[in-house]
Amino acid sequence: MFSLALVTDAASLPIDYDMPPLLDACKEVGFAPEVVFWDDPAVIWSRFDAVLMRSPWTWVDRLPEFIARCEEISAETHLLSPMPLVRWALDKRYLRDLAAHGVPVAPTQVVAPGEQPSTALGDFLAAHPDAREFVIKPSNACYSKDVQRYPRQNVDVAAEHIARLHESGSHVILQPYIESVDREGEIDLTYFDGAYSHAIHKGAMLMPDGTVNVPTLEYRKARVADEDERAVAAAALEASAATLGIEPPLLYGRIDLIRDRDGKPMVLEMELCEPSLNLSFSEGSALRFARALAERLKP
């Protein structure tokens, strides 16, 4: 049987709701799947025919170590996420690349380490005079870690937040907070091998009082994506492949969209390396993914 490593870690596995249905689906299509931890030094990666990143979400606190492990895996066996994709997809500066390809994205300013936080914030707010609130997030972020929503007048506190992220070596993403998120939430679309599989609605994560909700199952529900949403998501996937010089389609990905002030969909972020795929919200989606894997891994 074809041996397949499904990569997670001890802290993330309990909240990886995709893993149980994916294990069953992989067995159904003839794989011998095994759950392994990316940070387990005892794993012999060469004994697997292929390795699939699933929920190694502690990477956010150990990025250099995680990248080194991915390079090790790639050298020893078939890592289903190519290294250029891994590096690019874990850094939200990819939004600039999508925009350069004409994909509608949430307005984004990047503040590099070394830039003055207060100056960057002043420039950002001047460029977005209608933004009553804004969002700060590290470019390497996962599960809303270190992400915060601020009212426009809280520049001093926000500048301190940017400075803290810079101290950790992170670039910082500034975005206007789009009010439609409070009313309509976001829609997350999942694709396998370039084909739309399913979507969910996700409620707002960033509250006006500064509370940040973790995107657990109660904040999600199944939804059918509209045609304009699918068009933007497909364009984002095509632009990603073009940026990286990878022949499309990408094996899998999740594209998170919100509506702008005119009601048009735009990309808030994407997950192309280790996404939560919301398999439990769409009957048959785990099997669709497993079949896409099987097709991709044919000799």
C-alpha cells in the first residue's frame, strides 16, 4: 500500500477536526495513512512514499525550525507542498503578489522591521480616511495569534503592538477593518486539485472590545459559495501558481473572502500549506480530497 504521512503536532491534533474523516477516506482509496508530528525527531521521513502537511500549527512560534524540517522532509521523500509554496504561503505578504496579478484583496500595507510604527500608522490612516477601525497582524500568523482590531484613535497602543511584533522579527500587516465582516462574516472556500469542493460561513473573530475569538466549530456553518466568490477564489489560486512558477492546479487550498463596501468579494487571506479544510461541514469532501491525492500520486 502507498504510505502517506499526515503531519500535525501534539498541541494541534486535538483541534484538527479534519483528521478523523481524512484518515478514513485515505484508507478507502487505498493509502496507508499515518499521523506523525513534524517536531518528532524520531520520525524517519524516508519510509513514507509521500508527506502531507495537515495541522502543524505550532510552526507559528517556531518558523525557522519548521522550515528546516520541511526542507529535511523534501530531501528525503515527496513533500506534497513544494518548498517555494511552503515559504510563500506562510507569509501573508503574498497578498501583494495576488494584487499584482489583478486579484481583489483586502487593502494591505506591510510594515517591515526597522520602520517607525507611528509613521507607518500615520501613513496608513491617511490613505484610508474612511476606516473607523483597523487590524494589525503579523505576516506569519496562525489561528488569530497576535491579531488585534483597533479603533482609529488608538494609534499609540497600536504602535506599541507593531513594535512588539517587530522585536520578534516579524513583518506587520495593516488592514482597514471592513464592517461587512460584523454583519456577514466571511466565506471560506476549499478547492482540491483546482476544483471547488465546498465552503463555509465563518463568524467575525475580532470583536470591537478587543476580544479575539478562536475559530472553533461553533463559529462555522456550511454554505454554498456564490459564482462571484468562486471566480475570485479561482483567480487567487491561479495567481498563486503563476507567482511561484508552479504548474496549476495546486493540490489543495482554502481561500477566505469577505465583501468590500460595494459588496464585491475580495481575498482576506489564503491557506495553501496546512489549512483547516472544514471537511466535517461537507459530506463527501474528505473522500474528494483523498481521491485528488490518489490521482496526483499515480505513478
